Amino acid sequence: MEAPFAELDGVIDVVSGYTGGTVPNPSYKQVCSGTTGHFEAVQVTYDPGRVTYSELLDVFWASIDPTDPGGQFCDRGQQYHPAVFVDGPEQRIIAEISRAALDASGVFAAPVATQILDAKPFYPAEDYHQDYYLQQPERYCAYKQSSGRAGFLHSVWGTEKGAATTYSVPDDAELRSRLSSTQYDVAVRGGTEPPFDNEYWNNKAEGVYVDVVTGQPLFSSQAKYDSGTGWPSFTSPIAPGLLVYTIDSSLGETRVKVSSRLAGTHLGHVFADGPAPHGLRFCMNSSSLRFVPAPTADL
């Protein structure tokens, strides 16, 4: 798990180690015995000005099988259970939203079973465990293949995961000329449009809602529902990894702001009061979206 994070812009350091257990400074042999309660884990140090916590979570989800509660691939046992250790309530909120959104996406047939746990003391592993993918690249690649991890990740995400997108981000001058003043105020400057007085709050047509800045599809009409709030509301995005979640305390309360990952377009907020089974309400601004109707057949 070092390699996926170490390659990400904004990550400063990734350390392999052990956490979540009861024995101080355990050895690898002790952790492998399964009697210390520790998880094998990585500690990630990052610059939040260059990469967000929710983007780190996207990398995590795309590097594991989050549906397997008994371990990871050929590694079985408590020390291999998938988990996110959160450092404080704000990380917990974002981790829970991110997990629920992944579950709602339908990418996995089985439910997401990854635990979200409070951070406990982290103990770096022995030196020979650090940067193993760099120290022993052939063994690292062979184990990634033989364990089943590489094949699983390919079957879920395909070879295009992380590839350069075909959508481009216009410069500010183009945005000012192309967007209305309301769209620019909401999508670029982070404003909010009035409820029940916006373009898509009551739109019931079939189609997709795309980022008004880039045209990238973000939400489907199949996930849209009437939340009674006067803004277009969705139960999930069209696919994982499209959105970024950050804490917004601008109104004196903790909310989770939603932006598009590619352009940073301000979309709205997500709340944990949506319909079952996943309980999410993506409350979006119409001004940040453009609706593309589904094609209809000529009869």
C-alpha cells in the first residue's frame, strides 16, 4: 500500500507499520501471530494544499478489495482486515461519506465492509519493510500478481483507472464569457442559488447532469429524487472518484462540501439524511450543472 500513495502529488511521506493493537512497539512476528490486535497499515503524511483527504481515500478504495472483511486477497486474518484510521471527527465524517458513496456506486456486487476506526498509536515497521516496492521491485510485482490483487483491481477498475481525462478545464477568461453571472458565482466562487428557483430542482427528464465547467458527467437522473429541499438531489454520483469532499464550517456548522475533482467546481453539499439503503443526499446547485437529456428513439 506504500506505492499507490507515494506516487500521488501532495503526499510527503508514507511509512509502513502497525496500529490498532494493545502491545506497544510490536514486532512483525508478533503482529503476524494475530494476538496483538494490530493491523498492518501505512501512515500517510500529506500537504492538504495539494491533495485532499477525500482524494487519499479514493486512492485507498482503488487499491484494495473494500468488500472483504476477512483480509486482503491471499492474506487472511485480523491484521489484514481493511480499515481506515481517522484522526478526529472531520476525517471520520469525510471517510463515512466516501465509504457510503462507494457502496452506493454499485461498482462492487458485495457491500463495502471496510471499518472506519479512531486512530491509535502507530508503530513503524522494521526497516526492511519500508519502501519494499522500491527495494525489491521484482518480488513486489510478483506478489501483487500472485496474491490476486493485480487481477482484481484490473477487473474492477480496468486499465483506464487514473488515466488522463479527455475533459479540459477552461481558463478564467473563458469561464467568465461562457457562464452566466449566477453560474460563475456558484460554480467558481462557491455561492448558493435560491431553493425552488433554479433550473433543475424539479426536472424529471431522463439523462445525465454534467459539470458546467468541463462537461464531465457527474450524476444520473436514475439517482435523482425529490428531497423537498428545492435543489436537485441525488443518492450517489455516477461513478466513484469524480467528487472531492471537504469540511465546510462557513455557517457555523460542520457540513461536507462537494466539488468536482477535475475542475474543483463548487457543486453543493452532501448530507447523511438521504433515503435508504445508503442514506446520502447530494444536494447540488443547478447552476453548477448542465443537463444532457437521454437520446430518444424515433418511432
